[in-house]
Amino acid sequence: MDGFERAAIVGAGTMGRGIARLLAGRGVAVSLCDRDEALAEAGRATLVEDVQAAVRRGELPADEAARTLARVRSAADLASAVDGAELVVEAIPEVLEAKREVWQRLAGCVGGEAVLTTNTSSFDIDVVVGDLGASGRALGMHWYNPAYLVPCVELVPARGTDPAVVDRVATFLRSVGKSPAVVANRAGFVGNRIQFAMIAEAFRCLEEGVASAQDIDAIVRDSFGFRLGDYGPFQVADMNGLDVYQGILEYLAGQLGERFAPAQELLGRVRAGRLGLKTGSGVYPWPAEAARAALSQRDERLRSRLRSREVAG
Ligand SMILES: NC(=O)c1ccc[n+]([C@@H]2O[C@H](COP(=O)([O-])OP(=O)(O)OC[C@H]3O[C@@H](n4cnc5c(N)ncnc54)[C@H](O)[C@@H]3O)[C@@H](O)[C@H]2O)c1
């Protein structure tokens, strides 16, 4: 009852195939469906090619790949895909009306116990899941591409989602090597809200001629992006100084617009003298010993990142 042995994936595209690959690799029997049987089979065939290519590159043992692929089947339609499924993953394109239509059809064919998830990147989960929201078993489960590699999965409860269902999905995700995070049902959740703020600004920089696309990519990769694999924004802000960040944001808000205005969560800390590592607390507490250790660990991690870049050429 705790884990999931049978999953149905609706939409055999980039994300559906990636999630299928992860689940099947971890022992779950997966049925894939798409707009029709031929598309579902084409999705399965692409998944087979991807996994076989990984074997040829030496990334995956052949016997493990064979076991993974034996667990994936294509289904003729939605009803046969979800028949007997304990977990349903909707991964059709980010078109609200299309998602709502699929969820309405799901309501007519899915079993009474199945946990139902949408991989929407941005939409209101209550709107996507519609009447199935009242079942307590529907929620957002937002993966990142490629789903079989990127650790984070955001879990987004709808208004009526049973907290026990959220816990069950989180436990399952951890058991298959993922890092679930429960977030509120707000536009873009957390990952895309932050990621797309960056993308929006990158395109504005390009449009204003601040730098070339190549230079913008290189600057992000080689500056704050260089640290992001190891540290989240609050850890970095604490290390750099929240007062410094306040000053920068105020200047940017004056020059570029209110979208840069510092939030009360930042202003309040600065007013209270909680400036980060240098004052013993910021977003996080920083006892002196922990602060010293954090800085030397940071340097060690960044050095190792530099070395792995040199090795990769
Ligand atoms: N691509 C990404 O990086 C990414 C990352 C996270 C989340 N997402 C989200 O995942 C979802 C799917 O994105 P994608 O990139 O895999 O799209 P995609 O276009 O690669 O795949 C979508 C698949 O759904 C199928 N489909 C369309 N209508 C359908 C229907 N009514 N019933 C069944 N199948 C149907 C399509 O034929 C296609 O195979 C979207 O909600 C997207 O926002 C995408």
C-alpha cells in the first residue's frame, strides 16, 4: 500500500517518457498513453531508443536496462492505461483546456484508490484537477527535465488533498531517489517562479542590447550559476550580506522597476541587524563555528566544481 507498483502516464512526450524511465527503473510497472495508440507506441519506442543509447554510452548496465524496458507498455487509450494503476501522472502539454478535458475524462475511468497527479509547470492545481479535487487524492507533482536525473520534485496539494496522500507520495519519491518538496499552490510554484524570473530578465537584457546571448549565457553560468549547484539563494545571500542585497535591490528597483523591490522578509532582517553570516544570523542562524565551517566548505565545493570543469574540458 505504501509505494506504488503500477503507474499510468498520460502523455508520452519529453516529461512522460522521462518519468516513465525513472519509475520503471525503480521497479514500477508503467503504462503509457497518448492522444492515440500509435503516439503512445511511438513514445514507448523513443524511450526504448533512449535507454539503449544510454547502455551504448556505458551509463547503464544492459541487464538493468532490459528489466526497465520490460516494465513499460503502451496503452490504447486513457481508460486502459489507468486500469489497475495506483499512481496516475498527467503530463500532456501546458494547455489549460486540454488538461481540464483529460482530468474530466479521468474522473470517468480511474479507480477509486489511485493517486492522481499533474505535472503542470505553472497552472492552478485546483483548476486543473476539477471535480477530482474532492477525492482528496489529486495533487500537483512537478518534475524537472530530465526527470530520471534531476532530483527535485515539487508536490503541490490542491485545496482538498488529503495530507496523508501528500506524505505517501513524498515517501515514495524519496524511496526512488528523488528530493520532494511540498509547496503552496501559487503560480509557477517555487522552481519556475524563480527560474522564469531569471529567464524573463535574460531576454530583457538581450532586447536592450546589454550583452549578446552567448555572453549572457556565459555570465550566468560562470557567476551566480557557478554557485547554484551547491547553494540556494538564501544560503548565498547570507554569505554575501543581506544589507548588501537590500542596497542592490533598492537601486535596481529605482532603475529597472518595482519587480526588484526588496520584500519585507529581507527588510525586516536588515532592520533587526540580522545581516547573514557576518552577524551570526540572517535567513539562517550562523554560530561562529558554523560560519567558519560554511566558508571553508564553500571554497572547497567551488574548487571541486572548477576541477570537474577542467576535467570535462
Ligand atoms: N519540458 C519540460 O522541461 C517540462 C518540465 C517540467 C514540467 N513540464 C510540464 O510537463 C507537461 C508535459 O510537457 P512535455 O515537455 O513533456 O510536453 P511534450 O509536448 O513533449 O509531450 C506532451 C505529450 O502529451 C501528448 N498529448 C497531448 N494531448 C494529449 C491528450 N489529450 N491525452 C494524452 N496525451 C496527450 C502529446 O502527443 C505529447 O506526446 C506540461 O504540463 C509541461 O509544462 C515540462
